[in-house]
Amino acid sequence: MFQLRRGSVPDPGPKPENAITIAVSSRALFRMEEEQKIYNEQGVEAYVKYQLDHENEPFLPGAAFPFVKALEAVNTQLRELYPDSEELFDIVLMTNNHAQVGVRLINSINHYDLFIERFCMTGGNSPIGYLKAYHTNLYLSSDAEKVSGAIEEGIAAATIFSPSKDLEVSEKQLRVAFDGDAVLFSDESEQIVKAHGLDMFFEHEKAHENNPLAQGPLKGFLEALGKLQKKFYSKGLRMECPIRTYLVTARSAASSGARALKTLRSWGLETDEALFLAGAPKGPLLKKIRPHIFFDDQMFHVEGAKEMGTVAAHVPYGVAQKHKRPLQEKQPQNSK
């Protein structure tokens, strides 16, 4: 692990058990397509040489970059309100890159003035053990296989994708949008749809309206965001809160929306906005919201969000994954 130091008195950052830890891979934070191409076509030695020859050239921002910047903006406001609190976002860069490539990554982090103090180079090993040690609340990567491994170990994780076009997002307010089923909630209801169709699903949801759904893989992350929101609310800053959350679901409000809202209520959680689309495309609405990241378990919705300019992340959880598993490309040891 490396720690990046700034100033005469370095800030060690919050303790992992107190912080909301966001682990981000190098290829999620930065664009590394050219380096990936060199690795695939010319091999590891040419790849490392290229990185060394270009180590003073910062990488371009990747899909997770605006999200990370928004996390840091929230931290700035939290430090102003609670100078001694360790309840902050703690960003950890996870990479299985060659050690020599670490210099270019560090130079890039410093170039953009990112406050990333924790830097883990796993040397090609699985990041799972490190993610657990850091009490990781969310892991973002461009490697679907690593993300699936994290999900299987009970770690909130998603495969992040760059949008097809750039869409300006807020620099002062972190906006996070979640799908419901198989993301915040379990895939119980999706199993009904797959097995018995929509009519049976509607009947099932009506009959179980007052029975909370089981939690999904990202329930804990929403809970962590809500905990930080309350720190602003307690200072009378609900309307000025720099964190805003959205439920964006294909459910319809009349036939199946109540159970989703009552489930959140039973957990003591809420989202700032709840949008029930009744099967309509999510992309146009997300374009209006302009979240820093949108989580969904179905690639159809991820692709639709990407096309409209939203940074979208796929959560490989639930029955939908059993019907289509993406093929994996050859990947270099440069962390995804």
C-alpha cells in the first residue's frame, strides 16, 4: 500500500472502520484504453515500457472520475461542519498493476489534486481480501469478473461504464441513482416475473405489499449515504444537503410501487426522489437528473443510460444474470 502525502502535516485520513470506504480501480478512475491495446497486442513488456516512457503524462479522467470529485466535495463540507469527525468518504485506489506503473498513477492523482491517500497494489492477486480489510462500502471496477467475485463475497460492487457522450454534472452536489429490484432490494420479485410473468408479479406484490423485501447488494451503500445526509439535516441544511439520492425503477407506482417504498421505510431509509417508470426507458429521465452514477442490474438499462450520457454501473446480482453472462476479454495486470 502507498500513501500519497500533501503539505507539511500529512492527513492520515479516517480509520477504515469509521469511514465510508469507496474502492475504485485504476481503469475506472482513469482512461487507459491505449495502454490496454498495447498490452493485448504487444504483451506485458511493451506495456510496462510504454507506461515508464509516459509516466509524467497524466491519464485522462475515466468514468468514475466525476463521482470521486463529488465525494471529495461532500467531504469538504463535512469537514467544515464536523472538523473532528471521521465519518467521511475514504477513497482507496485498487490496482493489480505492475509496480512501475504505480508512479504514473500517483502522478495522475497529484496532477488532478485528488485526495486519495490509500493506494493498494495487489500484484495481480484478487482484491477481495483488501476490500474486506478496508470495510469497503462500495467497489467500482471496469472488470466484470472482479466485480462478480466481490458481489459473491457480500461486498457492494458494480462494473462502471463510460457514457457515449459527455453530460455535465453538478460539482457541488453528489447525485446517486439506484434501480430497485436486485440492486437495493433482493431479486425476489424479478424471480416471479421470470418464472410466471407480469400478471402474477402484480398479484404477488399486492398480496405482499406490507412484507418488506429482503435487502439487495447496494442497500448498505444507500444506508451509508443516508447516514451522512442526516449530519447535514441535523444542522438545518436539508435543502442545501450536498447528497441527493434517487430510486429509478421500472416498477409502476399503482401496481407495485407501494411495496418498494414501504420496504425502504421499514429499513429506516428513504431516497430524495422516487421515480416509477412502469417499464418506460430510464435513459431520458436520467439525462434530466444527471446523476454522477446510476446502478442497475440489467445491461439493457445500463446501455440506455450510457447512450443518453449517464455514467452507469452494472450490478451483477440476481436472476437476470443467469440468462446472460458477458464474455470476458483478455485483461492485463493493470487493475480494472
